[in-house]
Amino acid sequence: MKHGKKYLEAAKQVDRGTAYEPAEAIALVKKTAVAKFDETVEVHIRTGCDGRHAEQQVRGAVVLPNGTGKTVRVLVFAKGDKVNEAEAAGADYVGGDELVPRIQHEGWLDFDVVVATPDMMGIVGRLGKILGPKGLMPNPKAGTVTMDVTKAINDIKAGKIEYRLDKSNIIHVPIGKASFEETKLQENFDALMEAIVKARPSALKGQYLRNITLTSTMGPGVKVNVAKF
């Protein structure tokens, strides 16, 4: 992949052979985020898990203390009183059966998170092939299948993010924007790492966290020292 001049200049500031302490890595990521837009700061964690085994799956959610800097659009599948509750809590879209053809046939995906009450999962299940690959399928572990839709929506709007292993056993998560103060990014990073360390599968033998890289959307990767985790 060919990189532009700005990227190459930014990359010179990062020593690829060094694993930085988190505070140094965050400062470097901010310094090397030189795109014309407010870049997202991401954490990429390579694990020693084998996600093909259910007992080595890592999945959950954490509320970042300073949010992600992104406006999150929430779709709620609900019926009865829960429709009014979801609307009052600030859901962007609320519905049931009638949303299925919109998503299936019209390709409507103008939302970032899907919440469902347990009694709606039969309907949502029909959308598994579309929502699943996009990471949008509601899941009890992530707190998105729940009767407490108010709490679910409030948490998501406050900066709740989901983490899970991808096919290569890597976790990719946003922790804020390059415009955030370093202390705010550090607090978000600490909250994420605390949750991921706690989520270590008991069935895993050997090293859990292989390496951690911090990066901005268009910037170079900065390695983080994993020893402390």
C-alpha cells in the first residue's frame, strides 16, 4: 500500500521497534494524526485466543468515561409500553416487524447500534445474515438484548462500545477522537483495558494479550507495552 507524504512524515516520528508506555503512545498518536478531519483513535489488540472455540471467545461492552466523540444512532426493536420507553430515552428509531423488509429489501442501515427486548429476538433473528456480519446483531453479553431499554440507550449514547474478537483473534475498538485531551484518551484506554483484562477466558492457556497498537484513522500504528497488562 502506497502512503502519502503526510503519512510518511508522521511515521518518521514513531520508532517501530519500541513498545511505548500508554501515555507516550497516546501523545504520539495525537501528534501523528495529521488528516484534515478529526481522526478516530483506535486500539487494536492481538490476543492469544482461538475464537473458533466457544470457551475462548472474548466479547463484551464497556462505557468509556469520556465517550467516543461520535454521535451514535440507536435502533430499538420493541413493542407495547417499551416503544414509548425507547422513544422517551432518545432512541433514533423504534419499531418491530415493519422494519424487517426495510432492512432486508431496501438495504436500510442508517443506525450504529441495535437494541432489542428479548420478546423481539424472533423477529431480529430473521435479520441475522445482514446484521451479523456488520457486528450489529443484539447480544445479551453486550447488554443490547434487554428489557431495560432506557439503561441500554443511555449507556450507548454516553459512549458504550462493544468489543469482540474478529476472525484473526484481534479486537478493534475506538477510544475517542484525536481532538480529545490526552488525559481523556488515557481514561478511555484504561477503562477499555480493564474490561478486556477481566474478560480473559478461563480456558485460555498461555499469553492472553500478544500486542497492542494505537493508531489514528490515517496515522501510523504505535506499539504499546503489554507487560503491565
